[in-house]
Amino acid sequence: MVLYNFEGIYDIVKFVKLVAEVGLYVHLHISPYFVLNGTTGKGFPLWLHLVLGIELQTDNEPYKAEMQRFTTKIVGLLKQEKLYASQGPIILSQIENEYGNIYSAYNAAAKSYIKWVASMVVSQDTVQ
């Protein structure tokens, strides 16, 4: 099981609150996939590559389970502090990034994955 670190410089709640203090808004990327995919691990954290049977960004149960766990953790932290739009600075949450670049490689699995992602994110109920 992965232990997430949201302390110190990784404290996402503190960061979002600081953004609010200076009067800015947040476009939050809530996914284990980093926006900068030119990094080590193709934009995914090392721990995700270590999950048995994982195939990234497609209709793969190990990936979907980890993605949902990670997303739910972050959303839960932020909802608890009332940081979403009606009460805080988060005005947009993005779940995937640059998926169009790999969509054609997965074909039908890409379509079912995107439908699953959309449903999973809506179920997080970030509208407060």
C-alpha cells in the first residue's frame, strides 16, 4: 500500500490556502499523472510503476484503483477544508492531461477508460 506524503513542502491544503490568501484561484490537477510528462517515469510517480499488472492511462483495473484512491485522497483533503469553488479558491479540477496524444494507441480501451474517469470524478462531488 502506498503512503502518500502531504506534509511540509508537499502540503496541498496549505498551498491552496496560501493561493487564496493572495487573492488567486486554483486550477487543480487531481491525478497521479503529472502535467510535465517529460520527467522520469513519463510523468507518473515511481510508486505507480511498481503496482503489479499496471498499464497506465487505459482501462486497466490496477491503474484505475490507484487513480481513484489517489484522487479520492486529494479531493477529501480539500473538501474537508472547504476549498472548492463555492467556499474556496479551487475553480477547476482537471483529471487527465494530454490524453489525446495517446488515445489512438488504446482504441476501445481508451474510450471505456475516459468514460470511467469522467464518472469517477463526478462521483467525487466537489460541488459544495
